Amino acid sequence: MAEFGYSQWRKLDNAGLAFPAAAGESNNRVFRFYCQLNETVDAELLQRALDQTIEKYPLFQAVLRKGLFWFYLERRDIRATVIPEEKPPCSNLYIRDKKSLLFEVSYYENRINFEVFHALTDGTGAMYFLQELVKNYLILAHPDVCFPELVPKMDVTGRDQEEDSFSQYYSARGEKEREKKHFAVQIRGERLAQDEMRITEIEVPVREMLAKARGYGVSLTVLIASMLLFAIHEEVPVNRRQHRPIVLMVPVNLRNYFPSQSMANFWGWIEVGYEFHEDTTLTDVLAHVKGQFERELDKNRLAARMNAWVGLEKHPVLRAVPLGIKQFALAAGATVGSRNVTAVCSNVGIIRMPEEYAPYIDTFRLFCSTDTMQICSCTYGEKLEIGISSKLPADSIQRNFMRLLKEDGVPYQELENDFPGYKKERPKESKTLFSVFTFLCIAVVVICGMIDAMMSRQFGWSWFVTAGVCSAWLVVVVAYRKRRNLLKNEMWLLVLISVIGVLWDRFTRWRGWSVDFLIPVAALVVLGSVPVIAKVQHLEKQEYLFYLVQACAFGFIPLVLMLAGIVQIPYASILCVGISFLTLVGLFLFQKRATMQEMRKKFRI
């Protein structure tokens, strides 16, 4: 809210723009950051701790909404509720057309899980949130212990937390990256479903791993990335990696180069890889990757890449392209971009908590949803935690990675998965029912066609049956896809039924019933039902005002048809236009501020 220095709504940052479009069944763009305590979690205390954490970071209490040109985040008074862990890790959080929060806090035995949709924040923002949540929980659980505050972030306002740092550091005159990309080796084969994603967690003593990295003269991140490259290459046939490198995308925390207190996404990435040969050794890979890191982790190169991304977002022509088209372009761009990368390697770095918390915290860990394979790592205390998520049925690459650790004399422990929902079969009744309905529609068309052909030796009345079944199927499909938002459902069905009605009228010897009665009556029904649905569902103004404006705008179509001389019986059309006009006038007289604010959000270019 304004009194806390937070805006009621804000645009998605540059890095977050692609996630809603790219999220799907293969990769829902959710990651999990969790804390393993040395005691069993109390659900009631965790809920109180979460409430306190939201008070400090209210920008997380937001839903994702669609404008005509861009997605945006809007604050909502939806209480984040702690739940026991039952679903598979990294389950879907962004559900299209559903106004739900983009994060989830769950617990299991002595574990506190924080899962978040990547459009809301990045690993750094999630780490700050989880640290605050754990701090609040331990203070409530142990009132007799004097826990200190976390390292304070001085003079950080709400605006600082929700700042779009990409736009803050963008320079239209700055250098832009124009480096040509090359296709990388892809890991082929069968893919697991999202809820069957393979998760491998490895715990390594950080001292031994750092000593090994220093022995090679590289950083910890370079060592992990090089080992992953080498582990992947051992599973790729020679004929498939000839003249193509195995490439890792390595996310980079831009806050380390461009000062920012933002809790939104502010990260970039570099791409490092190696073109393997028969005699390639791990030492060769380490030397090459070290050089790539030194070259790519240059502030000017990172700024040039950031300018290229933000420049596309701010391009005047692209900004004016409707969101529906942008979504296809963003999804296509993510697909094409994935061909330049084999896997992802992300190191969040060191997680620090004051020493007073150490007796109560075992460790922190994280992993991420993925298209193919992603390795995430973080360090807490004396432990390096590595989480490998994979959509590949086999775990050969993970075994290769652990074998490399063993060969280098680094002790490790592979942790046993104890996620309650891990590989748990989920019910899919709605999809099954829809498939049955589709099959029945096809069966009706085929059976009627056969009967018509046998009786008249040609297709006559069966064409009408086919058209009717297709119309019904199309209406049901739209109603099913938009079922989570009744108002959006109504608007889609209004347009669809009007178009179908005009087509039926046109191809059945035009009588004008579609324009005389169907369109105006359908518009009136929707116009009258919007306030009713809003009242029954207790919707806030911003959830229904724009749909009411849309219904009013559609209600003026009969006026255009009357002026064009197409309408022959005008009574329903006159009634529709009059009520639409009065509703629109009422909105701007009694709800002007809310209506104009909603229009600005929806039409923001």
C-alpha cells in the first residue's frame, strides 16, 4: 500500500517478462528454497512467522494479471497460508486466469519450504524472504533466546524493494550485445513429466571442495560447472557432439555489479561451454571455463547484454504489439534460446545467518524446475549443498558428477529424497472427462456421416450435424480453458457465440436473427451478469471493472449494425445500446478513479 511505500501495482521486470509465456507443462518455472531445522516445525508458529514476513516484504503478496500489452503484478489482500507438504516439489504456482499468489510456504517434519514462481523474484530475493521467515519462526519458537536481527539493509524503502533495476541501469546509448549464438549439444531422449522430475541432492564439505578448487586455480562455481560439463559429455555419443559444444547457462546476480536493493528479478546470465574431443581431460575443461568466466563476468559485457534485453522491451513498435502476440514471440524466443544451451548451472553463493541461529538450523538447500537438467548450489556453514533436477529418466549424468567428486578425493553424501509428494501420481479427472467429450463428439460426427452415406449415398444432413457438433465442441473448449475466471469466460463466449451465430445465419439462408436478437440479447445477458458474479464471488473493483467496460463496448456493436442498415428488427438493439451507454456513463461518474486506473494498467504500453 502507499503508506508503506509500496505501489498497488507494478510492471514485471525485464527478466520476469518471459516466464508467464514460457511456463508450461514441461517447465513451470518454479524453484524451491528450503531450510532444514534441527527441530520439528510447528505449523501454527510458522503461520505467524509468515504473516510477520509478509508485513516486511508485502510486494510478495501479489497476483499476476494481463494487460493488453504486458503482464503486471497487482497487490491483493490474499493471505498466504502455510500448508503441509503434500504435492510434488516445484508444483505449478502460476495458474492462468486464477488470481492466486505466486509463492507457497509448506512444511514437512523439520523442513520449511519456500517455493516461488520465477516471475515474482530471483534466487537472491527468495533467499532474503526465507531467511526472514526462518528468523521470525525461531524467535517465536524460542522466546527465551535472544536472537539478533539479520544483517540490516539500511534505509531500504518499499520502492527500493520493488524497483525494476533493469530499467534503472538501462542506457539507450550504451553498447548492446550483438554476439552470434551457436547451437549447443542437446540431451536427447524421453522426458519425465513435471511431477516426476528426478531430484538428486548432494552434500559436500565446503572446505574440501574449496581446497580442490584452489588447487586447480579456479573458483567454486567454475569447478562445479566444469564437472557438470564433463559429466554430460560422457553420456553424449561422439557423433552428436562433433563440432558442437556442450554449453551451460550460468545465472549471474547483477546486484554484485550494479548496486540494487530490489527484491524483484535482477539477474543476467553468461554461457560457458566446451567442444569435447577424445583426449579431453577435466583439467582442459577447467582452464577453458575459467577463461570464459573471466571474459564474460565483465561489467561492460554484462551491461551490454542487459541493454540488449531492455532495448527490446522498450522498442516503440514492439511495445505496441498486443500481449497475445508477444506471448507467442516470447515462448518461441525461449524455445530457440534453449537450443543454445545444454543445461543450467546456478550457484546462489553463501547464506549467512548470525551465529545465535546456528544451533537451530541444519542447512539451506534449493533446486529448480527444468526442461532438461539444472544444478543449483549454495553454501551454509561448513556445507556445500548441491541440488540436481532432471527430466531425464536415467541418472547417469548425476552418477558421473559424483564419480568425479570421488576421483578428486572430495567426500560427499547423496541425500535420500523424503519429499512426500515426490513422484506421487496426481489425479487428472478433468483432462480425462474432456478427452471423453472430444471422442464422443468425433464419434457422433462419424456415425451420422456413415448413416447419411448409407441412406442417401451422399453427405446431406450430416453436414449440419457436423457443424453443430463442432460449434458445441468449440464453445465447451473455450468454457473449459477459461473456467477459472468466470468473467473472462463470459467475454470469450460472448464473442464466440456471436460469431458462430452469424455464420449459422449466413449459411442457412440469411434471416437476420443473429443480428436482430442473438448479439444484443447475448450482450445484455453478459452486461447484467457481470455485477452479479462480482457480488457473489466478492470480487474487488479491479477484478471486474475492465470486464464491465468490455461488455459495454461490445454492447455498441448493435448500434454499428443499425447504422449500416443490417438490423431489421431494432428493439433489442436499441435496448442493448441504451443500457450499455448508461452503464458506461455510470462507471465514469461514480467509479471514475477506479475505472481510469484500471484502464491505465490494462493499456500500459
